[in-house]
Amino acid sequence: MNGETKKVYKIVLTGGPCGGKTTGQSRLCTFFENLGWKVYRVPETANVLLSGGIKFSELSDNEVHTFQENLLRCMLQLEDTYFELGKSCDQNCLIICDRGAMDVAAYISSDKWELIMKKAGFNMVDLRDNRYNQIIHMVSAACGAEDFYTIGNHSSRTEDVSLAKSLDFKASASWIGHPYFNVIDNSSDFENKICRMIATVCQNLGIDTVDRLAPNSKKRKWLVKYLPNDELFPPFQDFEVVHNYLKTNKNNMQARLRKRGQKGHWNYTHTIRKPKVQGQVIEVKKQLSHEVYSNMLEHKDEAHNPIYKKRRCFIHCNQYYQLDIYCKPCHKRCEGLILLETYSILEGQELLDCLPKFLDIEAEVTGNAEYSMFNLSLVEDWDMSNNFCQ
């Protein structure tokens, strides 16, 4: 840590149904891991319990009350386990809680919540204000982005738009009073909504995100001729990355799995890239366990090769970069391929002047279909394939 005080930062991602919480958690995790942080993700306790066969429609009022009381106790114990790991970690540590203690209050009456608090000996200041560093409420698509509201991505989601609006309001109301409570609404497109969410966390932590999260920032990509010696790079983090494409039921939808890690420790992500809605391409990302990842991997699309990369993340001249070095085994079109990516609001010569001078950049390939990972992974030669995506 070079003499700096280690940070353990605990946030809650909450919100109504279909607000971007799942994708936001995945993107936030990747963003901070790229900065060299350790990231822990506390699973949503209600989902863990409900997956065991509990159905609210079959519970009496007393059983619902008992369930919510035990849910809160279970949640706090689960969080404490991760909080203790964060304290013992030798890196800066971000702990993302999928909902938090006050979300329980959103689903029961105020008098029953008061009973739970009194019985357990809790108080609002400790439970709401002192337990977490920051609360982020991701507003449901049902509130202002109804065309994007869907229940198709969540196995336990059954809420219609009206109910989703009600739950969103109750969830936000339960956290009012926390000193660092941020509401991320639907005033922008989904990509910028996610970027705004990450930016609020970085702002509270004093992390300069430069152009990467700016509303008018664009993803840019360049072809690099060769990988220079490590000594020429500023401080960097290297990750092993494996991508596999999955079979889908729709021709215009892409699904892929990502395995990403360091020193034998991995995290797993499932991404679905959907067709455009009102001009927006929607990507839904979800963190997976190793077991779920392994099961889904059985459905990989044999029309695509796995993609193996070394991903190097670094900051140069206050600009954040990712360098993807494609590795064997791979199609011959990927051999020796190195691609540099960043997000920037700059254009033309001003952007070129900011690129790392220690890299021999051959050409910009932003938007070039020949450098999309989907096309690079195709087993068939492109001139013989009907699957090449423009």
C-alpha cells in the first residue's frame, strides 16, 4: 500500500425491480478490480432463502413477520462475514451488498419493523447510517423507462409495472437519512446510468475517473504492433481472461461467459447482448458462482472458439487503459493480436497525443467489425461464414 491507509468501503446497491442492479454490480466489480482493489460481493439474502422453496403466498402474517426477522439476522451475519474478510485483506477492499438492512423495512409495515428493531435491540442510526459507507438506489425502469422494463431476466421476478413502481418508492424511502444516499434515475440511457453509478462511488472515494465515466465519453480501440518490455509500463495489473460464447434462441442476440482472474483466483460473469431498443444496445451482466459457470459452459456455441487473453490495466497521463493480448490456443487471425482500449471525450490529434508513447500503435480500429470479439472467435473463415456480425 506504499504507506497509504488501506480502505475498506462498504456500499449497498438497492432499488426497484429492473433497475440495473445486477449489471451495475458486475460493472462496479470489474472497474475496481482493474484498479487493483479486492472486491467482495454479498449475495442478496432474500434470494438465497427464497430459493429454498419459500413462497410468500403460502405464509400467514405471523410467518411473514418471523421470516423477515430471521432474514434481517441472516443478512447481517452474512455481511459481517465479508466485512471481517475486508478488514484482514492487504489490499484496498470494496464490499458490494446486494440490498442492505433497511430493505427489509420496505417489505413490512412500520409497526412490525419497530417490533423487530426493539426485539433485536437495534437502532436506526447504527443499522442505517453507521453500517454502510454509501447507499446507491438504482431506480426501476418502471419509473420513466417503461419500454425497457422486463421480468424476463430474473427467475423470481413477477412484478408488473405498477407494483414495480410501488416497490421502488418503498425501497428508496427506507434509506432516506443515510448521509451518503445516491439515487440513480433513468434520465440517461442505460450505459450512462451505469457509468453515473460507478462515478458516484469514485467521487466519494476521491478517485479521479477522468474521461472514462463522462456522459459524452466514447470507447476507442487501437491495434498495437507488439508488446514492449514490462519496465516501460507504469504500474499495472495483469489478468487472465477466457471468453466463451453460448448458444442462443435468437439470431440477433449474443450470450457469453467470462472467466477472469489472478494467481488462480477467478470471478465469473454471464453477459447477454440484446437487440436495440429505441436505438440502445442493452447488455445485461450477472456475476456467477463457479458451479453455475461450469454448468452454463456445457451450452457453449461450437461455432465459436474460446478466446484467451492477458488483460493489462494501467493509467497513463491520468487516462485509464486496457491492453488485451490474445493468447494461444486461438484461430490464426488472433495470433499476435494486441488491442488497446480506453474511453475518452477527446478527438483527433488531441486524443492521439495522449496515447502511450511506449506502445507502437498501428491503427485505430474503433467500430471495425474485424476486431469484434464475436467475429474474432468464429471457427469458420469469414469469407465462408454466415455468422459474421457487421
